[in-house]
Amino acid sequence: MSLKNALDRIAYKMIMLSPHEFSTLMLISHAAQTIDLGLAEIDALVRHQLILLDSEQKRAILTPYGCRLLEMLSTWS
């Protein structure tokens, strides 16, 4: 996948996320402990391939797309 296609995919995901999903993504990125994996927002973030679930440790891990999305958001502020 080219860089342009990857960035287009990330930009598309940004439009499709709800405010709760954005905030959950930010919480996951800064969480030192486990979070409630039963949240509906978690399912949406997995579906958008922004996080992976580690069921053994009961935590969510950002994918490269999730990391890139947060990087893009931080440059806008």
C-alpha cells in the first residue's frame, strides 16, 4: 500500500469515528492499566483496525493506523 493510500485510509477513519471513539482511542494510547473491553467503542475501533485486543492481558493495543491517526490529530492542535 502506498503512503498516499495509507493516509487516505486514515483520513477516512477520522471522519467515521464518533467523539466517544476518539476519546477511547486516546485513553488506550495513554492507559497504563487495562480498560473495560466491553465498551461499544472498543468494537468500533477494532472494526476500523485502529486497535488490537490482547485477551490474555485484557488490554487493547494501538495498531500502526491507530498510532498514525493520533499523531495526525496531535499536529492539528
